[in-house]
Amino acid sequence: MRLAGFAACVGAYAKTPKGAGFVAVKMDVRHSDICLVRAGVELARERIPIGRSHFVNDVAVCLDIGRKDAEEMMSVHGLLSSPGEPYAEVVEARAAEFAGFIRDTLHRAGVGDVPVMVAGDGGRIAGLASMVQ
């Protein structure tokens, strides 16, 4: 039902003279919100079940390190550079899943070719925004 409301807003908004605006993906700790924005105002929102803690947990569990160390690795390396191949595989897999959720949600809502901006905790993961694009 939530996606139906988001899709209806997207459909109506795309028909306005100012066009489709942009989509902001606001990453929080446990989830992310996909928001349709125009002139700095959020018009519609849809939630996806991936947040920063998913990236951190993956790194901590797969590399058998503490959460604090995993958080630091995510902050320092993101997706751009990595301290080793296992780390790169872990974060790239989660980033691909994250981007897939965004793509699928926007596709189901009927969003055409609009810019996507990654904000919140996702903006602090270097390289994630370019992967989402």
C-alpha cells in the first residue's frame, strides 16, 4: 500500500510543468528512505530495509572484527579503496543489494530517468553514491 501512494505521487508529479525533480535516498542506521523531492520539499517517501548498520555488521562478521573497527573501516575506506579483497567483496555485495532495492522501488513506482542523491549515513560511505547512479 505504501508503494502505491509513492507511485501515485510520482505519477502526478511527473506530469507537472517542472518535471520529475530528483530522488534523495536518506540512509539511516537500520533503514533508508527513498524520497521524491522538488524545490527542497519532500513530496513522497518509501522505505527500504537496508541502512548503515547492515554494511557495518557485514564487515564485522565476515572479517571477524569488532563493530567499532568495522565502523572505522567503513568510514575510512567506503567503496573506493579497501584494505583487502575480502573487505571489498563484502561491502560491494551489500552496496549492490542496496542499489538493487533502490532501482526496483523506483521502477515499480514508475519513476523515469531522474537524478538520485544519496544522503544521510549513505553519504558518508565513499563511493556508494556513484554505485547507486
